[in-house]
Amino acid sequence: MLKRISLIAALMLLFADCSRVPLTGRRQMNLLPESELSAMSSTAYGDFLRENTPLPDSDPRAQQVRRVGERIAAEVEVFMKEHGHKNRLASFDWTFNTVENDMVNAWCMPSGRVVFYTGILPICKDEDGLAVVMGHEIAHAVARHGNERMSQGIVAQGAGLTLDVLTQERPELSRALLLQAYGVGSALGTLAFSRSHESEADRMGLIFMAMAGYDPREAPKFWERMSAASGGASPPEFLSTHPSDTRRIADLEAWMPEALKYYKAQP
């Protein structure tokens, strides 16, 4: 059992030392091969589009989403290549689709497969607003947050199996560890971990949109509109996987000088 725990700890340290997120330099643990995640996301993305027919290429909304996505992706490709991160995008197959859905949402699977829901477009308002969301979602993929979250789950599963052994040998200790690992503390720890990903994607996305010639100063305005659209219905930050709108806007303002260094308005 102790050997098993030591092995898990060693794997965490090994992968944390070997992988850093571009721009932020944060150490991360990615246990899964990106090629495997790419294949998985390809299948899942195809299944989603079969169940949710994307808007046709002739639809102006689909054209706008694709135009902004391709422009940001192109700049991200150049930046990654110039800064020694070309391999991070080796399995990427940039794809941008829009589906008719009132939900205010957008997401990006590993390997750059993006979907926007039409419900978020009015809040985006224009291409700069759309670039805020696009940069954020692309940042999740570039930072390999999906891999990191899955890796965390793998380690948690390993700990769970160890606790299962402890249950038979030392039930009182196993119960205490179970409450600590999977109780309120564990739940809030997982939420905080997700919030750190969201904040990292905000910072990276701000820079990515600026690189592509979209005004990063529009990002706080987008989140002000998002806050107004939610009508104050968001849960308290400590119970949410996303930072509060107020916290988010403050962070974006703090990162703005860095983003503006990359900004060059397009003609």
C-alpha cells in the first residue's frame, strides 16, 4: 500500500516537473498521451455534432465564429512555434462550429475542436466580444487543462483504491481519510482547482485575442454584460467552478498591461 502511495506521489512530481503551461509557467501534471486525448475528443466531437446540427457555412453567425477562431488560432500557432512550444499543438485539428442553442456557453475540446452556442452571441455583441470567449476556450486547450483534470481524476482514483484496502485493515483511519479526501474539503479543493484553470485561461485568452488584433480592453466589458445577463443568479465564488464576475473583471484589469504589449489593431 505504501509503495502504491509513493508511486502516485512520484508520478505527480515527475510530470509536474516536466510540463509547464506556456505564458504562465505554471507546473502541471499530464499523465495521458495527447494523441489518445485527441482521438477521444474527435469521436466525442463527431457524436455531439450528429446530435446537434451545426449552422450551415452560409450563416453569418457561423462565419463570424469561424473567422475569429481561425484568426486567433493562426496567431497562437506562430507564438507557440516561436517560443519552443510547437509540439504542444502537434495533435491539434482546429475546428469551429456554431449550434442553435439558447444556452450561454462555448467550449473547446482537446486538439482545438470548438463549439459556440448561439445563446452566447448576443452577449459577445461583436467580434471583439466573441474573441474574448474564443481566446479563453482556446487557452483551455493549449494549456491542456482537460488532460490535467483527467490526470487529477486518475490520481484520485488510485487514492480511492488505497482507501479501500485501508477500510479492511484500519476502518477508523480509513473513514477519517475518506472524509478528508472526498468530503467537503475535497469538493472545495476540486472547485478551487477548476477556478485556477478558469483564471489561467482568462489570462492566456486575453493575450491570445490581443495577438490576433482584437482589443483586450473589451474583455472586462464582456464580463460586465455577462454579469448583467445572469441577473445576479451566479452562486458564491467558493461554491462555483468559475471565478465570480467581480473577481474576473478585476483580474482582467490587472493583466491588461501585459496583454496590451501584444496588441496591434488590425486595419
